[in-house]
Amino acid sequence: MEFRKQKGIYLQIADYICENVLTEQWKAGEKILSVREMAASIEVNPNTVARTYSYLQDQGIIFMQRGIGYFVADDALPRTQVLKKDDFVNEFLPEVFHTMDVLGIKIEDLLDYYQHRDNGQTDKE
Amino acid sequence: MEFRKQKGIYLQIADYICENVLTEQWKAGEKILSVREMAASIEVNPNTVARTYSYLQDQGIIFMQRGIGYFVADDALPRTQVLKKDDFVNEFLPEVFHTMDVLGIKIEDLLDYYQHRDNGQTDKE
Amino acid sequence: MEFRKQKGIYLQIADYICENVLTEQWKAGEKILSVREMAASIEVNPNTVARTYSYLQDQGIIFMQRGIGYFVADDALPRTQVLKKDDFVNEFLPEVFHTMDVLGIKIEDLLDYYQHRDNGQTDKE
Amino acid sequence: MEFRKQKGIYLQIADYICENVLTEQWKAGEKILSVREMAASIEVNPNTVARTYSYLQDQGIIFMQRGIGYFVADDALPRTQVLKKDDFVNEFLPEVFHTMDVLGIKIEDLLDYYQHRDNGQTDKE
DNA sequence: GTGGTCTAGACCACC
DNA sequence: GTGGTCTAGACCACA
């Protein structure tokens, strides 16, 4: 049994950045914090942030301009959605469905909860 | 940004026990590990396990026989379902729905995934 | 023969607090001593007081405001009465009746004592 | 606030002896444990037991035969009843009645509990 | 052997 | 500052 288990910190930072992209708080073309600034602001070793940035650059979500800094890529939003949607559907949903089985929650119940949740964004148009 | 944040260890242990009850790997009336055995097996302080057991006893999921040990309660399964269903619906589902919004996943997509998942338990009866 | 036997200290502290609630020396909404203040004032380990407060919070007799402190709950008085009435009837009264038997005191004698005690609140209305 | 507070140990030993007299487990004329035996059996300093015996001898509940030991007095039972009845009525009952007031328990409730307690010794004849 | 309790001290999160 | 949690170690009662 593992307690303090968690995803690598660099992936958590990536999630944090993706969250900002997905919620459009960070938009295409915007400069993001430098490796050192980010590291200082979240109190993490700069190498860890560098790894995050490198990973996100691989994913085409941010890009680097040597000597200038990192920027949100033009198609960061759809790429991030694709990346995270994949995680969500393949890693996360199966767990959710399993939990529902174990707890005896039916898909109809879930629909119910969805339709009656606080922020009624369901049928807005 | 928080990296080390987590539920208390004693609640994680409770979750582990609940999982075993829910999946019926531990059945009503069965003796569970003693406080000290459990503590040794998961490498945690006995006091922490004692707190878990005390919490689960309050919830009516396990019961104690002084000088003998702890046992799975007769109605542990339904009680655990109720307990966890609550968590699931109030803590977990809202997050899921928020993530779906952000990722542009519609409830219909989710239904789709549900109906086409591996173990086709959807409409068996 | 046991000399040092007693209820757990944390329960004795709970009794002390309940007493203050029952006699309305502590009223609904009042802040009570912080865990550390109480611990210092009664010369007990803070963990022990924390356990007492946690227990009383479970009972709905006090409530916590994170970073602020603990307060007497709105319906502390009735809840305390219920809690203690239970103790009185199930734990205490049987002992009293047994003692009366052993001492040859009849229930009528007890009624007599009740009606002639100092503060004649018996039949005031 | 005092926790390990209690009556003097010598009085607790006296209570223990009185209990045995009242329940007629020890009868008039029987020899009781020697000071040293009693002290050893309850793991207490012999001086403490000596004080108890001296106190009970003053009350006429036990008597001593020099070089032989202590014995239960002939009229130990009634004397003990008187002694304890006094305590019960003057020390104990007022507390009980006060507690009942604070808890909102009426004398009629108490009669009820008395008549419905487990061992129906109420109207045996 | 079982669990229950208390202590001392540390660290963390929240306000 | 507040409370929450965990640890290590001790002691007690019950069986």
C-alpha cells in the first residue's frame, strides 16, 4: 500500500498549465512564466519545470523562442483537449464506471445527477 | 499549487478496507487484521490504524470484540455503499462533470463510452 | 480492586464541558478555549483535548471554524441533555438502584427525600 | 481540573469491605484478611490497610483480637447500612437530584425507570 | 495476545 | 494564530 503516492510533480505542473489552457485563461501566443519564474512561484526546482515545459513542447502545446521564453502554441487548446480527452476516456472513465458498478449506481442515476447539478449548463444554448 | 496534499492516511486505509468490503473480498463476520498486524503490513503507526478502525466502527462497517479483534459487520456492504455513494456523488461527480465541460465531452458521449466499454454489463438482467 | 480506574481523560474533559453547557455557563455560539489553551489550563496534552473536541463535534455539541476556534453549537443544550440523560439512565441509575437495595432503602424513602430536599422545586409551577 | 482525583485509598478499601458486608459475602464473626495479607492482595502499603481497619473498628464494623486478627463484628451489617445510608442520603442523593434537574428528568420518570428495571425486585415479597 | 489511551513532539493546512 | 495528522513509545484493561 502506497500513501504519499502521486503522479510525478512535473506532470502535475503540466496538468496545471493544461487547465489554464483549457479554461482559456491562457490564450494562444501568450508568453508564459519563464522556467525560473515558474519554479520560484510554485517553489519547485527549476529542473522540474524545465522537464514540464519540454514535455508540453513535445505535445505541441507550448513552444520556445530561444532567449525569449515559452509561449502558448496556436493550436494549444484543441491539442490539450485531445491529450486530456484521451486520458479522461481511457484512464479515468473506466475507473469511474467500475466504481459505479461497485457502488450500485446505474447510468440513469448518473444522468439524473448530471441534469440536476448546480450550474445548469446542460441545456444552455 | 499543492503537491503533497492528500486525504489523511487513516482515511486512505479506510478506503482500502471499504474497497475490500465492496468487492466482497472481505465478507460479513470475517476477522480482519489486528491493529498491530495491519500497521506492520502497511508500514504505518499502530495509532493510525487504530484511528481508522475506530472511524469504521463508528460507521458500523466493522465491530470489535475486546481482546479478540475486529470483524466485518453484518451489514458492512450496504453501509459501505451508502458511505461511498455519498462521497462519489458529492465529491467526485462534480469534478467529473467539470472536467467533461472543459474537455468538451457531452453527456451523450459519456453514455456512448459507457455502452461500449469492455465488460458489457450494461443491459444484462 | 482498582484504584486508578477511571473513564478516559478525554471523556472527563467532555463531561466538564457538558456540565458547563448544561448549567448554561457556556451558551450557544460562545467561543470556547482553543485546543492548546484548554490543554495548558488543565495541564493535559493538546492531543487529548483535540480528541475531546473531535468527540463533542461528532455529537453536535460544539463546532469548529478552521483557523478561528471551537464554538458552542446552537442546539448544544438539548443535545447534551440527550447525551447525558442516556448515560444517567443506562449507566448510573442501575447502580443507584442496586445501592438502594443493598442499603435497604425503598423507592418510597427516596420519594420522601426528594420531596423534602433543600430547594423545594418539586411542586412549584 | 483534577483527573485522577478520588477519595483516599484507605476509604476506598473501607468501601470495598463494606460492600462485602452489605452483600453478606462476609458474615458476622468471620475473620478477614490480616493487614499484611490484605495489603499484599490489593498491592497497597500495609499502613494504608491498617488505617482502614482502624477506621472500620471505630465504626464498630470490625473488631480486632490482638495477635489473632480482625473479624467482622456481630452487628456489622446494620451498622454498615446506617453508615452508608447516611453517605447515600446526604452526599449522594443531593447530587443525583441536582443531575436530574439539570437533565430535565422528573421524579416520575425515575419511578418509571425503577419499576421497569431488569431485576424485578420491586414488588417481590 | 487483543484494543484503548495518553504523551511528547513534529509537520502541515488554513485564516 | 487556529486545528489536523502522524509518529514513537509507554502503560493499562480485557481475555
